[in-house]
Amino acid sequence: MKKLGRNDKCGCGSGKKYKYCCLKSDVPTMTNSSKSSKSLYDKIVEGEIPFTSRIISKEEEPFSMVISKASVTINGITKTLIDEEITLSTNTVSGDKTEESATLISIPTSDSSKGTIKTFGNAQVLNGQEYLDIEINTSNNKMSLRSPNGLFASLKITKQRDSGFNFLTILFGVKNNTEFVNEEGRKNRSDIAIYPNGNGKFIRLSDKNGDFDSTWEISNEITYETDKKVMYPSTITLSSKIHTEKLILNFNYQNGKVQLINGNFE
């Protein structure tokens, strides 16, 4: 199998030089005297790479995409990867506009039991599933984390007033910094809320006034169990434009609940 040079005739049969034809293709083209390398399509249908779909928005533009069904046929056997309506969207939540947002869904074609969804910024993935409860893996449903440089996070479970659903709140502060409490009883800290309802935003950032806090950035990795049609956060990374540390939170899902296992600053 001989690799084509830039000035060789392209193996696709066009008669053009390789550099003017298929050089920029994702899959290298081989000479006619040998079998061509596997195409992206072949790799997907043979289970070598996952089924992937992604949307990106910049300058606060809203985008959305709906996947209703995805399947792959390997050796004559068709396997369903997605059998429900999943909506990927960016910058569609009012009040949470971010300069750049993205979401990606990736489903292994060789094992349809689990997939991964990643979001960044103001992005969400909806599949119409019911509410998922959340808890912290401690006896008092609270957790305190501190970085070597004095940044700390106080995590606890709070009940939403209008719905009665539990959600996770994270209050940030800096050691030896004076804080005040406003009329609503809230401290002057960044306030991050995580709602693992599987049918809306997992995370919302607020400043001391309850408005969107642009000093924080979010990247969220979600596990998608296609057989159960359940989505839940597995790793959430919170980055601050003010502080050098990143807060990384790890979750799992069991008995119908999303559970915060641990967290640490890096």
C-alpha cells in the first residue's frame, strides 16, 4: 500500500493532482493498485468510532438541533443508538447569554448502553425525561471544599419553593474576605445552582443580585444511558476568570437519584 505524494495523480480517478483534489479530505486517499483506507462512514458503521453530533454558537446566538432517531448496521445487524427525541440547544435560556456555547452528543456504536454529552456555557440537552432527585454523599447532605490558595466552596441541597424539587447550591468565597448579607439573606458570593432534572439546564450561575455571573465558565459532561433514556451529570467543571483554581465535581446515578460523590480544586 503506497501513500500518495502531493504531486501524484489522485486515487479517486479525477485525473487531478492529489494536492488539488482529495488531500484535504478527512480520510487519506490511496493508489488504485490497493484498497482504499476506511472512510468515516465505514468506521462509524463498523463500530470503530462513536456516532457524534455537535452544535456551537458564538456572539450569544441561539441554536438548536433535534435528533429523533439514530441507528447503525454492523454485519447486517441493525442496532438502535437513539430511540427518542433529543434536543441540543445553545444560548436559549433567558438571562444566561454567554459569548460562546457548545454542546456535543457522542454515542458508541459498539455499545449502545451509554453515551456522553458535553456542554459548555449556556447549553442544554433535553429528552423529556422526568425529574431526577439530587443528593450529596454525606450524612448531612452538605460538603465543604477548600483550595490551597484560600478559595472555598460550600455545597448543600436546597428545595425549590415553587416546585418542591431539590437542587444543589454552591456558594464561593475567599478566606479572610469580609462578606455581607443582603436583605434576602444572601451572602455576597457567586451562587451556582445545579438542577439535575434532565429536562432543562443543569446549571445556573448568579451573582450577588441573582443575575447571570459572567466571571464563571461551565463545562459539563453528562452520561446518557440510552437503554434507560436517562441523562445525568457525571463531571462538572467550574472555572473562574478571577481565580486560578477550577472546581471539579463528580457525580453518579443510582436508585433514581443523582449523587454528588466528591469534589476538589485543581
